[in-house]
Amino acid sequence: MKFEKMQAAGNDYIYVNLFEEQVDDPEVLSRRVSDRHFGVGSDGLVLIGPDEEGDFSMKMYNADGSEGAMCGNAARCVGKYLYERGLTTKKEIALNTKSGIKYLLLTVNPQNNKVESVRINMGKAIFSDSNLVTIPEMVNYPLSVNGKECPITFVSMGNPHVVIFMDGIDKLDIEKIGSLIEHQPLFPQRTNVEFIEVIDQSHLKMRVWERGSGETLACGTGACASLVAGVITGRCDTKASVQLKGGVLEIEWDRDDNQVYLTGDAHFVFKGEI
Ligand SMILES: N[C@H](CCC[C@H](N)C(=O)O)C(=O)O
């Protein structure tokens, strides 16, 4: 099976083109390729395929094999893959995901015809979803973690996110606290967790603990959820740069229409065959 490894802000996935390859058990394949010692090494697996409703489809799996409904960093990589590998000449692509159709806008360098950045309409930020969280509208909700009260804000971007504003995120024991929150019974499908330091109104610094993959260098949906949580708790503007371990993402929330936009780059790392 042929694959390509791509990364966006250091969030790396193995990409398989279903127009050419067949994948029978994506959950097993994701666990196998993601392993950084016994596999290729990635945060998960992404499958690119045909679609009846949108132009193409994207499916994403975490490193533990669980399926994620949406992935902002992978969606940008898929845009670059589709254009540069010749599957489309469109610069506006409707990508169908488990959380609905997302619209991608590619910025292409006319000199070399390479995709320099991708802007995605990530859709609505949702504050209550009984499938994802048992308490509606958790804004600065005092969650008890390890016997300590920790104010959390819940935002779904199609997938669940818990946002925590705090100082000193560099020193945080994210393995411990991230995993504890991921598995809280409040979140029936587990949750992604973002730790945010507010630099100023338009600059956030973030570390992320991803459901099913552990700490990753970036999370697009997480950056969107964090900006929205920052706005509703009065900490930042509706447009901000989010600095992650693996790069910077630009996020904008059109509050009137409740549409969140994510912009950032995407890169090929290598091609391989297993
Ligand atoms: N890294 C991804 C999100 C993966 C989410 C996944 N961990 C889940 O919801 O289970 C992003 O850029 O949006």
C-alpha cells in the first residue's frame, strides 16, 4: 500500500488515497502506522476518497484507532494533496467529513503552482451536544481534577474540546492532567483538551492533549475551540494567532453567523510503501 506522510503545524498523519488503494480495516491500520517505534510514526491516519455530496471525502483516525469527526490540520493537508497530486484543479473544495461538509480555499503560488496555505470554514462552534457532554453549556465550569477545582469551557467543533486557561503551560504535566480530563465521565465519547496561555487579545499560546493520540504539536479544531472559548469568557478578540508547539494557526470567529475560519500551511514529508 502506498502512502504519503504530511504535517500541518507539526500535526502529522499518514495519508492514503482511496482512488488508488483499498483499506479494509482503517482502525487497525491507524494503530499500526502511527506507532513511532514499530510503525511509520504519526498522530493517526487520514483517508482521502470520492464523495457524492461534496467534491471529496476525508476520514481521520487517531493513533489509538478511534475515529475523529473532524481534523483541521488534516483537512488543510488534504487540500494540498488533492491539488498538487492532480486530483483537482479547483481552489475551492467541498470536503465531506464525519462532521459535515467543510469548505477549503487554497492559496496557490502562481510561480510554482504549489499550495501555500489553506483557509477552511470549520463551521459552527457548539456549546451543548448531549452526545459529547452530559452538562449543557459549560463556561468556566469548575471541574474537579485530582481534588483541585479547574475552570473549564466546553466547545464542540464537530468534535469535543475542553479549554483551560492558565499560566505556565510549558511546565504542565500534560500526560497526567490531559489523560485525566480526556477520560472524565462527563464526556461520554472522551474529549480533546487544550491548555491556553493568553499572551494578549490577539495572541494565544496553546498546548493540546488529543483524544486518542496524546500530546500532539498542534490541533486545528482545538485552536478554533480555544479562540471561541477565549471570546465567550472575555479573554481575546474574535481574530487571533494561536502559537502551538509545531507552528502558528490563524483563527477567526464570525460571531454573527457563528462560523469559525482556520488558516495555516500544510506540507508533504515523504512518500512510502508498506
Ligand atoms: N488534530 C486534529 C483534531 C483531531 C481530533 C481527534 N483527536 C478527535 O477528536 O478524536 C485537528 O487538527 O483538528
